Amino acid sequence: MSSTEARRSIATVCLSGTLEDKLTAAARAGFDGVEIFENDLVASSWSAKEISEHCAELGLSIDLYQPFRDFEAVPPDVLARNLRRAELKFDVMDQLGVDTMLVCSTVSPDAVDDDDLAAEQLHLLAERAAARGIRIAYEALAWGRFVNTYEHSWRIVRRAAHPALGLCLDSFHILSRGSDPAAIRTIPGEKLFFLQLADAPRLQMDVLQWSRHHRLFPGQGAFDLTAFTGHVLAAGYRGPLSLEVFNDVFRQADPGPAAVDAMRSLLGLQETLGSADLPPAPALAGHAFVELAADASAEPEVAEALRGLGFAETGRHRSKPVRLWQQGTARILLNSSGPATGASVGAVAVESADPVASARRAQRLLAPILPRSHRVDEADLSAIAAPDGTSVFFCRTGTADGWLGDFTETPAVGEEAGVTGIDHLALTQPFDHFDEAALFYRAVLGLEPEPVTEFAAPFGLVRSRTVADPSGRVRIALESALLRRGEWAPAVREPQRIALSTGDALASARRMRERGAPLLEIPGNYYDDLDARLAPDPSLLTALRQQSVLYDRDERGELLHFFTVVLGGRVFFEVVQRIGGYAGDGAVNSPVRMAAHRRQGRDA
């Protein structure tokens, strides 16, 4: 069976709300089935029969009832109690209409380390289950008292030798222990009863805490789920691809968007397996424009800053209050029709080799398509909504019917300051959308995420993750802070940065200062430390200090960059010069920049 043919399922434990909320969200996101987590059933006001009927109405199958804990390798009196408990759960499963129950390897203090006894008792359980038309899927918990690897669980299942007893394979339990999943291919496919998928970041911590709080949907973490799932499918697994993700954020978030995120992750995983029915992501060729929504109070400030940065107003939209500012290939649209909330990045446009195909792929991956009003003689740009509400446009600027034709030219007045294009964007995400945003840009636009970095900022720890296309011409840095509450917090809770490229940062900074650009002043302490850390050439250090330009280097190259103050309450510009193969974002300098913004009363 290919993964295209595989049914898609989700454990109710992945989502927030009552069981009724979870089932509705799963169905609306397009899942075929669900795993019913026992705690969700216990807390539900509906009977098992009513839940079964409701799932049928929603078009959902119930694929697994889970978990049944601490069964095997126990004394006779405990076994008797466990069998009674199992029979009662079989009654519930009959009403639910589900034929597979997950049994986790024991962590009970009553259990003993005896594989023969474990196999004997699991055989007995499977015999009872088979009489009711039920199968038992035995899973090795990564923290199981005696059985904590899939190899060990397979030895016990094989020893038990009952057709109603097989394995449940969980990617987290296997990959978190560093087990090699390749040997899964040697297990007969008919003994693989269920597959649970979860991603996770690489963390050094207790595996139980890691599992209970930090699992992620496929594509959001560091596990190689493509290889893992490939081994399972190659062994002949015929069941659903099911998600089982314990995550504190997901379990508090709106279940609707979370379920959509989950489905998007499975579609993305299937694509990496080479068998998803998805249009391929067209190649991207850079940032076509960034649109700033600015109210009446913020627009003059932003316009004056753009002039100081060397931009010139080169066009006005025919039917909308939008002005085009340009320098090199960097284009900023200033839209004055937004609400009275200062200035913010309302939209980003990327150059796509096939904008229609990009939009078609986005829609297939459940991205909201944004309705747009336009005249018949204006470009019909495809637009989708990112998780934080930012509009994402797909376009081809150079075509005869491209979006630039919607603007009437205005005489360009001003002197350029060395800006050549848009290097990247940095968009601060609400904490509970950080992983969702990375997956969105990865799946929908085909951008590849770089490793998550963290740095200590004046107001606490900030997480950052950049997503970029293979050429590096489209780059979006996603940032997030856990807590920004109360009076003692930055005035700018979710800042946004537009990074402009230049071939000579020092010359650009000098020209922009001469033109009155509102550039950020960097304290002398930074340059004293820079001299101690990296020992740049003394003449370079002097020039950096004079122009308040920051510096970084790695094994591939160097970075020179500087910033404006915050404009319109939320947005600021960065000017970037990359030398050699430097591909980072200068995160080491972020705390210095943030403190400087704080001193100027414009926290970011």
C-alpha cells in the first residue's frame, strides 16, 4: 500500500476541548478516522453508542481505543483484575464499533521482568479479545519498566503467537531512544496493527516529560519521519497513518486550526514519501513586494523614513489608496486603507514560476484563500492567509499583465542609498502559532526550515527559526517569545522587520544618515566587546562604531547590518550586507538591537 492510499487518522489527545469539539474539528479538517483517547471518553456526556453514531454522521471511523495500561507480567491476582478490566473495556469498544485496542508496555510495580510470562498473559488477553472480534496492538513505551524498545515488544508478540496480537509502532517511542527503525522491515506486515506518528525537537531531558509536553506534528521537529514511515510501509503495513501528539500548546489551542495543521503535516509527510496527490511547489525567485498597512498617523512617518532610506515613490494604484515605493528591486507598498492601528506588514508577495500552481497547492494544503476585489483591468493576484493573518501573494512581476500594471507611474524623486532588494522578513508569531507557522511555510511554499535558535533578550528568551527556499532568495525569519504580559513588557509585543540588502552597508548607512533616515544608535560597549570577541580590522571597527553598524561572522562569511527605529508602533527596517556564504540573520546581535530600541522608547 502506498501512503497515498493510506487513511489519515488523529488521536483525540492531540486536540483541545471536549470529545465533541475534537471530533468536529477532525472531521472538518478532512481526517478519515480518530483514535479515541480513554480520558476523552470518560469525560464525555455522550454514551459510547452515541459517540459511535456521531462519528458515523461526521464520516469518521474509530480506528483505535487507547490506552490500556499495565497489563502483562503480573501476579495471578493482579492478572485476574486486569482481565476483568479488559472485558469491561471490550464492552465499551463494542458500543464504539472499534476493533483494535492499544496496550502499552507496563510500568507497574507489580510487574516482573519475565518475557515468557508477559507473552503468556498477552496471549490470554488476545484470546479473550478475539472472542469479541477485537485485536490487541502492543506498544513499547520509551519509559516502559522492562519493555521499552520495539525490538523487545516484537520478541514478546512473536513468542505469544496469537493472530489477534500484533504491534503498535509509535515514532516518538522509537526515535526518542535513538533506535534504528530499519529493522521494522523484517516484521511481517500482518503483525503491524497500528502506526502512530509524532515529531519532536531534539531535547536532553527525561523521555516521559519530553513525550508528554513536547511532541509535534510531522515536519515541525527534528525526527526523520520520512525514513521511519517508509520502513513501516515497506514492511507491508496496511492501516491508517495516525497522529498521536502530546503538546501543551496544541491541547490549549482552538481545535479547528490545530486539526488543519495536523492534516497539513500528514499531507506534507506523504509528499516526502513520494506518493501524495499534491501539485509540486513551483520555484520561487525572491520577494516581489512587502505591503505595509499604515493609518493616517503612521503613514507620514513611514513615508519619511522610506525617503531617508533612499526609496522613491514610483507609482500609485489606480483604484486603491496604495503607493509604490522602490529602490533597486526592493518594493514597498504603502496602503493607507487599513484600520487605525499604526503600521504593520499586511502582505508579502513572492515571485513564483507558476502563481496559479502555487495557489492550487496552497488550497490543497488547506491554506485559506483570500477573496480579493479588483477591476477587470487589474491583475488578479492569488492570495492566501498565513497563520498570523499575514496575506501571502503569488505573482510574476515581469509579465505584461503583472501587478505593476495596476500602478500609474509618478516621477521618481530622490537619491538612492545602495539598497538592492529585499533580503528577508522577520515576523514575530504568537507563541502558540510558532510551530504552525514554520509548517505552513514549509508545506505551502516549499521553504525549508533551519534549526531553531534561542537567545536571551531584555524581556526574556526569544525563539527564532528561519524558513528559506533552496536559493535563499525567499527568507522569512519567524520569532516568538513565551511571555509578554503586564506592564513590565515591551511596548511592541509582536514586532515586524523588513530586511533590505545592500552591497556596502557602511556606505549605505552613511548616505542614509545624511538623508535623515531614523537609524538606531548602538552603544560603545557593543564595539568594545566585538573587538574582544572577533578582533575585526581596527579600521573596520572604527567605521562600524561611527555608523552604528553591527557585525557578525561565521565559518562561511561575514554580516554587516544596521536598523531603523520602530515606525508606526510595530515595524522597523534592517539593512543587510552579506559577505561570502554568510546565511544567518545575525541573531547574536538581537539583544543589543532590542536594548537600543528600548532606550529610544520603541521596544521591539
